[in-house]
Amino acid sequence: MSYETVNYDDVEPVANGMHFLRDPLGCEQLGVTVVDLDGDWTGKEHDHADDGQEEVYVLIEGEATIEVEDEAIELSPGDAVRVDPDATRTLSTDTGGRLVIAGAS
């Protein structure tokens, strides 16, 4: 088959509402995650220096802040941010929302 489909609601969330879609979609080089952001949510600070994966964060609903290398970037619905693999990043929200993260190396 030349395609796969999945509804993210059918993927059991892990790690604070994160729906990892890579495996259900059979992705080999692309990671896709939908994150349900509860109010007062903060992700862990991380980078992808070891695996060379750049990431794009797209806020779908709510408001959020992504801190990249100590610079806070405020996100509104529809905003997208690409982050270099070696840059540290932390995502947070006070209000909740929904976010899509795509990553590839």
C-alpha cells in the first residue's frame, strides 16, 4: 500500500498528552506528534544534537511559548517554528491548546 492513515485520537497518549504517530503511520524518516496541551503544561528541555533531527512546531489551538536557546517565542494559533537539531528547546502553556510537531533528520 502506498499510504497509511490513523486518527490521533486512536493512538494512546503518553508523556503528558503526546500522541506519537510515527509507528502507527509506518514512518521511516519522519516523526509526527500531536500534543494535547493541558493548562499549565511544560515539556522537558531537550535537543536533538545526537540524532540530527530538526523539528517544526505548529500551534493549532490555544497559546504557547517555545523557548529556544533562552529566547522565548510566543505562539498563537497558526504559528509555526522550525528548530535546529542542536538547539535546546522547551515548550510551555498556561492556557492549554493543541500542537503538531514534525521532525526529520
